[in-house]
Amino acid sequence: VQLVESGGGMVQPGGSLRLSCAASGFTFDTYPMTWVRQAPGKGPEWVSSIKPGGEITGYADSVKGRFTISRDNVKNTMYLQMNSLKPEDTAVYYCAASSYYCAGSGCYVASHEYDYWGQGTQVTVSS
């Protein structure tokens, strides 16, 4: 089983990035998927989740209106389109798979609470 994130990098404030999470080794299209991020010196933060069919999504207030989560169940890949990036979006972004869907500040953010967890991709927003 693997979850491999990509697409991170350094971008100026106001810029955009698109993260990808490529899944293998499990039935991707049956799992809700989640993005969690961890900023330097801070605890992990739930960012966004999407149901297996992609029809229902949820976002943290801090990213609502700027980030869009999506998935392609044919390609076994989840995405996070990040627009209007701010310095406070700087973090390592992780993708995770779980057998349940959760959206909101009370969602789990620890790797052991998920069935599968990626290695993370660094996003740095700085001028």
C-alpha cells in the first residue's frame, strides 16, 4: 500500500499550487480521503476531506474558498488545488485514507488514526 504526495514547492503569496496524492495497493474508490497539514512548530491540522464518489467534500475554515479537493478514481489519485496562497499555508501536506468520512475541526489529524498515510510534501509560501 502506498500514498505518494507530489506537487509541493515554494510559491509567492497569492500564488497557486496543485498537490497530488497517488494511491496504490488498496481499493482507492471505496475510501474517503483527507488532506492534513503540519506547519513548523505547530500541531497537525485537518484541511479537507472527500467522499469516495467525490460528491461530498469538506474544508477547514482557514482554506475554504481558496482550496479545492478532488479525486480521479480511474487514476487512483486525489488532488488539492490551492489558490491565493498565504504564508500561513506553509506546511508539510499529508494525504490519508480512512474507512470513514469526517469533515470539520474535530477530525483526526494523527497518522495512526488513518488506515493509510503518505510521506508528505512541503509547501512553502514566501516572498
